[in-house]
Amino acid sequence: MKADVFSIEGKKIKSIDLPEQFEEDYDPDLVNRAVLVIMSNNRQPYGTMPLAGQGFSAKLSRRRRDYKGAYGKGISRVPRKTMWKRGMQFGWVGALAPGTVGGRRAHPPKATKILSLKINDKERRKAIRSALCGVSKTKFFIMEDKFEELKTAKDVKKVLASLNLNIEGVKRNKAGRGKSRGRTTRYKKNALIVVSKKCSLMNAISNIPGYDVTDVKSINASLLSLGYNNPRPCIFVENALNLLKKDGLFKK
């Protein structure tokens, strides 16, 4: 498969053959499975404190002759805590049990629950190759190696404008409490930029909303996809493709 290489001025320089990793059949179901695995492993453990709702004593004897007992009082066998005392009489309030004020939850979420999913290595690599095939059928650009040397967001925006890509990013107003905490807007995802190594371009891209940048060895199905059957526009640096071919990354 042939693809054009562009200069930082947006002009076509030459055409090159894409690595064999782009020749995999596009399978959105496989890509989606790999994305779900990544999302599940990124989930933060969530659960209640193990002793929540059990921070006080609520023992109440049901035996006949025990002091401070509930025998013969005609009340249900709910754990109770003492609220007041008058001689041999006591006032109790239900506690600890689910359904009582301040009591524990019946089946709370537990932080020990394992939420992560698993995927075979061969299946994960195949999903990445399949995502690369989907990327090659959308807005897919290859830039010369000078693109990695850009140091400012202003210079990067000029290159993106020459490729007719969105620069400012599409804003979406967010609902909910986050608006009062500095998270008023959310930017739609734009293209992914893949470089060969850590470079100055990574810092420049961080100032442009919606764009992500990563080195070629760290790409995954989640970065290459915007949702089910929706490949993401990508910009590959030519040297990144050479590294993909030379090292045989994500091959069978």
C-alpha cells in the first residue's frame, strides 16, 4: 500500500510503501474488545470503608435475666444502641443493620473487587494492526522527520492548517458539578500524532486542545480509535514508520 509523505509546508514530497502492519483486515469488534480491556484496567478501585456504618456498639441481649436486655419487650430482633436509661428501663434505636439510621449498606461496592479484563498478547497485537488498517482508510498523513523538531504550538498549528485539520478544537459544554470546579468545557478528540522518540514536538502539542501525541512503541487500540467502528485520524512521522518496519512492532 502506497502513501504520500508531506513536508512541514504541507507539500507532497514522495510516496512510500506502508509497513505490513497496515495490511491486516479491519475488524471493529476486535478493536473494540481491546479498547474495553484498556478502559477496564484504567478504572480506579471504588468501594466503601469496610467498617462503614459499624462505628458504635449495638449489642442487645435477648436472654431472660440479663441486665439491659430486650427479653419480653415485644420488639423485633434488630441490633440496637442505647439512647436513654431510667432505672431498669432503656430506650433503644435500631443500628448497624441495613435499613436503620446510620446503619451499614446491605451489599455495598467493594474496593477489593477485580474490575480488570484480560486479553491475549497475540490478540492485542492483532487488534493494533487492525486499528492501523482502519486508520489508513481515514484522514491519514505522513510527515517528514523535521516535524519532530518543531518546538512551539504556533509552528505546529501552521502545519496542521496546511493539512486542513482543525486547530482550535470543538468545545462541548459539560453538565454537572464540574462546571464550578474549573472543568466547564470538554474538547472533542482530534488527530493522534505518532513520533519515533521523545522530542520537543510532544511539549508543543500539549498546548493544542484535542490532539494527543505518543511514540510509535506506545500506540494501542484505544489511542487509534474514537469509538466502535470509528478510526481516528492520525499523523505519522516518517521515521516512526521506519521504526515500525525495522523492529517489526506488533507483528504476529
